[in-house]
Amino acid sequence: MLYPGEAPGPQILRLSRLVPGRTYAVIGDSPTTALTAEAQGTASVTVVLDGRTPVRLVPDA
């Protein structure tokens, strides 16, 4: 569960400890619906935070 800081709006989340090369579905208020982890196991995704904002990252099957 995420909350905006000073004001609602888009925020970039930097993720780590992902499986390199694996694709993940982004579930929540994001213009991105999927992402692929980089070789270092990292990725970034933009989400729109406005109040209490649930965001899930789910490995594709």
C-alpha cells in the first residue's frame, strides 16, 4: 500500500531483488501493465499515487 507525499500524482518506483529477465504484471494505477527485470534484478515503474494506492507486482506464468 502506497501513499503520496506532499501531493497526489505520478511517482517512479525503483524495484530490486527481482529475477533478472523475468516479466512481471503491474496491477494498480499505473500506465505500465508489465515490466521486465534488468540483468541486475532491478526495474522502475511509474504509478499514480492519490490517497491510499494499492500496487501489486506479479510474476508472469
